[in-house]
Amino acid sequence: IENVTATDSEKPPQTGLLPGETVVREGKASILFPSANEVFYNPVQEFNRDLTCAVITEFARDQLAQRGLKVLVPGETERVVVSLAEEKNEADAQTEEKKNGGEEPAVTTTVGEKCENGLRVLEALAASGLRSVRFALEVPGLQSITANDFSTQAAALISRNAQYNEVSHLLQVSCRDASMLMYEMRGKKNRYDVIDLDPYGSPAPFLDAAVQAISEGGLLCITCTDMAVMAGNSGETCYSKYGSVSIKARYCHEMALRIILHSLDQRAAVYQRYIQPLLSVSVDFYIRVFVRVFTGQAVVKNSASKQALVYNCVGCGSFHLQRMASPAPGVSMKYSAATGPPVGPECEHCGQRHQLGGPIWAEPLHDTAFVQRVLSAVSGNPSRFGTSKRIEGVLSMVTEELEDAPLYYTVDNLSSTIHCNTPQLLQFRSALLHAGHRVSLSHACKNAIKTDAPPSVIWDIMRCWEKANPVKREKLSETSPAFKILSTEPSLQACFTVREDANPQSRKRHLTRFQENPQAFWGPKARAKAGGGISGDLQDRRKQFQNKRKNQTTDSSELKKFPCKRFKKVIPSAGPLNACCALLKPAVPHFKFWWRSHGFQRHQIYPAEFQGTVCKMMHKNIQIFSLFAVTLQP
């Protein structure tokens, strides 16, 4: 991403820059962006936009091939399928290429030109229009792009950006409520082939309209940034938005993906439609899913059997899934209620209780064949995107994931439960492989273990590891999960000899899988305000209180100057000016006695020499005090 001010622009554009505007360059697009926060823009999500362009390009390639059209991407050479398996030879790759491509269509279409038989795209929440402009400049085979935003400032900016990038022939600007726009396009002849939803926060209010406005077999691209809700901090809020209770567990990021897929499938089923996930990723501070939507009453009857409840042990972290329904024996179109639960009142491993979460999507998160084609296109044309290396690394991990093993464990959490040293990742993977089980990593967590092994095998392996790396049993409480787990002898003898196939190809090739944050404040940005301007002094407050626990003040004289957010300045309407301290009401008897013994009373004027004592008491005991205003006389 490159920022260019109005004075530094290389050539005078057709649409002139207004005072204070900046040119933001990403991919092939150049976006006019105001210095005030009138329209939301986050440079962090360049990976999101790059990945979306890659997925829509491959989707367009598949769809237009059925219509007799071939898409041409600048810089793309002859298609060669990239395989992570070492044993796949060149002949196999050529055979697969013939299967995927078939006969070459005679008619071609390229980026930037309008294709009459192409795809109709809607970006329902366009903001600055950057994503739509990039679609017009980088994705071939498009008939039209509708960039919609409810903000009049955003719609005006999108129109100027379309002219600035000379894509007005493809890009149409709309200033309407996103849900109403999609509801009006529910007719079969008016539906969009691709709908992109990237809201600030939750997409829940737009999902019902989106599953109706998408064409048969169309592509929904949805982003969720309300990860605090979906990762277990507010299970009741997650249920109200997505119809599923989230759990705060180590696998919370994959569970968030399965929650949004469950919500999509549930809402689509109301209209006799169902979803087919193509790609689901959890990156940075958000999740992104790409799903196709089809219509079919018979397939919709399978919907309940694709959802599952999650029983999560609060002690050791073991989890079990319970499907919501199962096919009735001997009857093809009948389903019976599931029998359960799969666990007892207490965990069989540690004796602790279970949490109940879900329902969640229990089917595969990805279409591996489709992801492989996207990976092939990105790897064969690395200069197309600025984040090509990261896309290649993430998609490589996606193709290696076990499709039929929902959720995952983490090696450090398993070791922490029994208070022992952590085994190396390859050692633990090798132990599972030696025991005859399948295992893979997960793109959602760096040290995750996805496996088809039951929890009993997992803990047997950890018991064998503890025997080689013993813990001090006498220090364990008899009621702790560690004591209960280690009190049971393992039923198998684990082998921790590292196997060759324990190290996946993406790890061997040192691909960029989990990149570090490239700059400060790498995360969600402040919400755009309709009147412009940054929402409050967010950046100033972040800098002011950054590292406040690392650089603590020890000098009592400096406590008076410390910018505490609980120190409020109050200027009375009459009388001398004062310095005011938000003194704190004691929360325990000791400080209550100190308060009364010094004769302090609420909302009274005291000499200024009390200020140092007051501030010192406040900062030493800030965690157990509540606000109690006292005015100090200068």
C-alpha cells in the first residue's frame, strides 16, 4: 500500500484532489481518501481484498467456462496445478489439468472490459469503493459491479474513485440501505452472481437478504470482525446474532468459522436453499468465508445432520460433538433425532463439568479442489498481489487440514493441564501417527493439532510423555485435573520418534503461514463518523496508556502528575479554582476505616496538601476502589 499526497501526485487525474485528500494505492487501484475519518478504510485488510480477488477470479473461470468463455489474467502463464504432495509427478498434473480445463473456449475476456455474459457483482457495504475498483481492474469476466453504501459521503467518494480509475463503464454507485437493496433483487432474473459483505462488526443483519439475493450457485463472500462475540466472550450475544452459543476455548477461532457457516445454512434453509463452503479462513482479527448457495429441497433435509452441539470440558479441554440429527436406518429421506449426550455428567478424564456450545457447522470448511486451483493461480503469478506469499502459505495449510476432524487441540494447553514440559510439535504429531491416527495442523492457530484420535488417546500420549518428563506429583491438588489424569495408567505406549511424514510440506518449504504484525496498531480501526473526524481521541488514548503496566511510577511525588483516567478535573461554578481528585471509596474494611479515620466526606472542599496523599492512595489501591469525588482547595 502506498500513500501519495495531493502535492506528490505524478500526473493530474481527471478528478482533482480536494484539500486534505490522499491517494491510496493498493493493487492496481488508486483511491482518493479524505484525511478525516468520513469513510472507513483499513489498510490491514489488504490480504482480505487480495484473497477475494483471487477467489472471485477462479470462480469466474469456472462459471464462464460453462458459458463458453475463457478468462485472461495479466501475467498468468500456462496453468500448472501446484501440488504439496511430493509423489505427484508431472504426468498426474497434466491429467488433472485436462480434467479441470477440458476444451479451450474460443471467446476470451480480460480485466477492465465489460463482459455481456459475465458475472454481476454487488459490494453491499463499499465505504471508499476500493474493493469494487479493484474488482473492475483485476478480476476478468465481469458484467457489472454495484458499489453500495448508505452514507452519502461514501457514495460521492465511490463515484469520484470510479472516475479517477476510469472504471465507470463497469462500476455503478448506489446509496441505499444494503438489506433493502438485496431484498428488491430477490427475483431470479435480478439476482447477483457474487455478493461481498464486509461490515464494520457483525454481518448478521444482512445475512437473510444476502441468501435470497444471490443467484443459483452464486458466491457469497462474508467477513466477521466481531471476534470477541464469536470467540466466547459473550455467548448470549453470539446466540442472538448467529443462533449459536460460542465457547471460550483454544479452538475458538475455528469454532467462529463454524458458527457463521451454521448461521448461513440455517437462514438459507428457510428458503429451501443450502450452502457449499469453498474456503473459510481465520486471519488477523477477523474471519472470512466464501460459500456457494444452491436451491434444493431434498438437500435441505440434510441440514440438521450437518450441525452439531459441542461438549467442552472446563478442566482438561476435551471436547465431543453431538450431531443434531441422523439418517433413519433403511429410509432414504427420513431423519431421526440424535441420541445423546456423548458424555456423562462429569468428564471421564479429569472429573470436571462440561460446557455446552453450538450448534455449529460440522461439515468440511473448504472445497479442497477449488482451494488447490486458487493456490495454483496465485503461485503461478506471484506478482499479481502484494500479499501473494501469505496467500500461498495460508492456502497451503488449508489444503493440508483434515476435512472430517472439526476443531483442534493445542500442544501447550495439553501440557499446561498436567503441568509438564511441552513436547515438540513434530514429536506429538509423530506419536499420533505411530498410534495409527491421522493428524494435521490448522491455519487458525500456530500450534494446533487436528486429529481423528479420541480424547482418551490424546491423554494416553500425554501420560507417556509425563513419564519421560515427570512432574512433582506431591504438589498437585487431589481435586485438580492434572492429578486425576495422571492417576490413570496409559492404555497404550506412545512412541515419540519423529517420522518423516510428521512434518507437513508447508512447514518444510518455510511458507509464510503466521506472519508477525508489520507495524504498530495493527488491528481494527475506529468506526467512521458521518460528520467526519476520528471517533474521539482513540489514537491519543492508545498511546497515552500503552505499556502503563511495564513502566510503573515508583516516585510518590510523580503520582500527582500521573495522567490517570480516574483523575477528573472539576471546576466549580463559584469560588476559587481547584484541583480535583476522583478519590476512591474503600471496598474493604481496612480502607473503610482509613477513610473514616481521616475524616473525609463526599463532595467536600479540603486543603491542597491532601492531594498527594489522595493520589498515592488511589494509585496503590486502584483495583479495589470505586470513584468518590473530593474537591481540593488550592
